Amino acid sequence: PRGEFQLVVEALEPVGPGALQLAFEQLKKRLESEGLFDQKHKKDLPLLPSKIGIVTSPTGAAIQDILRVLWRRNDRLNVLIFPAKVQGSEASAEIIQGIECLNMKTDVDTIILARGGGSLEDLWAFNDENLARAVFESRIPVISAVGHEIDFTIADFVADLRAPTPSAAAEIVSGAREELVKGLESLAQRSSQAIRLGLKSRRERLRTLASSRAFVDAESRLKFFLQRLDELQTRLAKTLPSMFRNSRQELSQQE
């Protein structure tokens, strides 16, 4: 009853969402009002990319997942990795540097920002305003592949495409070639089948016409005319000499 205690307050956070979540929502709302999330600004991914630029940690699990999928689905795809920290106070600056460096390349078709899952604090580098503007200004299409499917960052909203996981990003950039090959194979099979069915139908039609009465009668009539022609030729061969003799006699009498 006579005890005393003391509270030493070192930090305060509002009731409800934490300070980071509140900052995330405020930045998201402001950038959205500026139009950085508008669909009209989204760039289309190339159908058949030849080189992919990846900004991520070279020692993380995300890059291993991406490379494993790319080697399995499209081993002809070239990959250029820009090593960058993906967590901590220096991470956002290094990721921005990676985006700017890859944009100076003339042969990079798509950029992937990749990182594995984590807490809001772990992914905070991808909620940086300067990073969001670097993604928006990139001339090369950017895929944001940060965290797991349930994780969302500001980079996801600004990027031209959001992939739920790094592996999914690799599936996206490598899938077009596989789908195109499958589509061509399917068209080739359908064309071949259509040609075979068409030839079969025409053969059957030709057999039907060849066995019809019209063709049989035509053949018999042709034989009749050939026989008649032979008879006329024979008669003509017999008649022409006598006609020539008569003509010569008439001509000599006139002289």
C-alpha cells in the first residue's frame, strides 16, 4: 500500500497500426495521388527477352530461386546481376544505384527487384520514396518480386508488374518463350491434321466421282467416238486418191 514506482518512457506509438505501418500508408496515399501507381504508366514486358537484369543480394535465397527457375525453363536467357543490400539503412540507395546502372545498358530488357520474405521492418528498404521514384522513372520495365505473396511494398505498386515471389518473377520472364513454342507446336499439329483430313476428304470425293455413272458413260462415249474417228479416217484414206485422180482428169481436159 505504501509502495512507489516510476515509468521511464523512451518511445510512443499511436494505438492501432504501428509507426512504420502508418508511414507506409501515408506515403502510399501521397504517391498514389501523384499518379505513380496509374496503370497508364505501366510499361509492357517484352515477349521474348534476351537479357534480364536482377537487383538483389548475391548471397540470398531469392537469387538462387530465380536462377533455378530460369535454368529449368529457358537456359538461353542471359542474366546480369547487380549485387545490392536488400535490408538495412544502405539498402534503398544500393537498389536505386542498381536500377540506374541497368538503365544505362542497351541490352537489358527487364529488371527484377528481388528479395525473400520478412517483416515490415525487413522489407522497409522497398518502401523508400526515392526508390519508388527510381522505379517509376526507369525506361526498362521493372518487376517487383519482394517478399511472399502476402507482403506488399511501395515498390510493388509503382513497378510495371508485381510478382508474388522471386520464383514467380522468373516464371513470368521465362514463360513467354515456352508458351510461344507450345503454341507453335499446337498450330503445327492442327495444320497437319487439317491437311490430312482435307486430303482424305478429297480422295473419297474423287473415288465417288470416278465410280459415278457420268464418268462411266463418258468413257464409253469416248470409245464410241474414237471408233467412229477410225472409220472416218479409213474412208477418207480410200476416198482421197480417187478424188485426186478425178481432179487431175478434169484439169487436163480443160487444158
